[in-house]
Amino acid sequence: MKSPIAEPLLRWYASRQRSLPWRARPRPYAVWVAEIMAQQTRLESMLPYYRRWMRRFPTIRSLAEADEQAVLAAWEGLGYYSRARNLRRAAQIVLREHGGRLPRSLESLQSLPGIGAYTAGAIASLSFGLDAPAVDGNAIRVLARLFDVDAPAGSSAAQKRFWQLAAEHLPPGRAAEYNQALMDLGASLCSPRRPRCNECPLAEVCQARELGIQELRPVRAARKAAPLRRMAAAVLRRGAQVLVARRPAEGLLGGLWEFPNLELQDGLPAEAQLRAGLGLASPPAHGLGEFTHAYSHFRVELAAFLYAEDAAPPGVSPDAVWVDIAELGELPMGKLDRGVANALRDALE
């Protein structure tokens, strides 16, 4: 069966495709890094990171042999730090088991840490020319509207349908252009709100447009309000040094550095809980401010205080270390702790 969407989509893409650094020369490693970085991140935000990363780690070998702290520092600001750790772990596997070259099969690609069906399909189609679909969030939006998929987009039934549709309409031998065309159409004309249907090359065959329900597709499950966690952090200063600790390698912000902190309970003021929880002997020199950040499933409000201390208090992790304040910029940190570090710098200037 001839696809009603493939040819007009590819004609549109030929003149409207986005110019992206990994497309001109789609080396497997470059495509892999780009696709991992683009997850959960706006393209405009990730491009500067991508360029810096490729200068710092231009090959799989250079990434595999890099210190984890250097990798996390290069990733700082992109969030979801497990992506960076998985990139490095996968690079080490590729170097050890595949001679430093990404494997060509979808199955082998998906066996690597951090590579799922979408990333495997993108690498296989863009770099190896395989007829493999690659369905990202933009492609899902296009397909949900074209074929009026009314199941919640995150459900297994809808996901199966999206991948089935992408595969059914994939023109043999042109998977790279087709996959990228779906992504680009979703990123430009087929936007989440106010899609520009009058400019769309597929408007005539779009079922949601015919029904006037473009903005109701894809169907989103109702989102629960993200719970709030109230935290307090202590910046313990000893002359030109402060006390910091490295978070466990696995889990949220794994491997990043942070100031001693605790989660607050309702009732006592933040500073009082912090002093009692960490065993601080004296009140703070002054407050450093309040900081907020939203993670995928919860929000954090953090109050930070500066203390003068000669030694680590009893409630602080035994793994905490004193570092020069001037070196804080070299330690990879999450957004909240980076904000605290910047506030400390401003307070001491």
C-alpha cells in the first residue's frame, strides 16, 4: 500500500529541514550524543552543550576514558544526570566489546545503557541507513493528529500504535529523511498549541484536522500536582574553604556535589531545624537566599545559610570534604547547589 503521507512529507522536508550540526555528517557517535542530549531538553538549549561536548569528548574513546567528574561537569545544566553517566558507561562497553564502534543492529544498540527504542532507531536510520522508525515526542504529536489516536499517548496501546504507524508509512531506503521529517514537522508546524495547519503538507489527510480536534491530540493523561519538598542547606565556611559532599553515584543527581542539607518538617523555622539537625554550635552569619527548582515529579524550595565553622559538625556526612571556595565552579553541581554557590560568591565579593 502506498503511503499517503510519505511523499508530501519528504518533499516538505527537502526544503524546510532544520540545519543541525550532526545532520550534515551523521556519524554514529555524534547522532547518539545529540539524541541523548535532546531528551527532556529544548533543542535551542542543548545545542551549546552539544558543541562543547563534542570539543571536549570528540570520540567514543575520549568519552570512555574520561573521568566521571569531567563528564558530569560538561553536562551540568542539562539535568537528568543519569543520561551523562549512561553515555560514559555505554562508551566504555562499546570500547571494550565493539572495538570502539557503535553496533549496527537495533538489538545491540538497545542493549547499551541509556539507549532505548527511539535512540536506537535514530542511530540506525541516520547513521547506518537502516529502515528503522524513530518515534520521539514530536513524531507522536504528528501521528496522533494524522490518524486520530484517541488513547492516552503514554499508554502501552498508544505507544504500540505510534510505532506501528511510523513503520507502516516508512518509505524503504529513506528512513533517515522520513524520521527527521516527522520530528521537524512536529517541532515547527505541528506544535502542541495553535498548530499551523494551513501550512502543513499533510493537512489534507489529517484526521484530527478534519474533525477540528487538532489541539486535543495527542491525548494526555491528567497530571497530578507535583509535591513540594522544603529543604535547608548549610554553607560551612572555614577561611577560604567550604564543606561539600559528593552525592551517591546512583539516584537523583548521582555523583554531583552539594552543601550539607536536610529536608524540613512542618513547625520550627528552617534555620533552627538545620542547626539542630547538623549539630551546629552557633547561629548563621547570614542567609544566602531561597532557591527553587522543579524536578520531573516534585518541586524543591531550598533556604541556604552561611556559617563560620572550624570543623565539620557531627551531623554532616563523614565523606564531606573542605574545598577552596574558588574551586566550587569546577565541581559539577545541581541547579540548586549551583545557585547557592553563586550566592556565596556574590556575598564574598
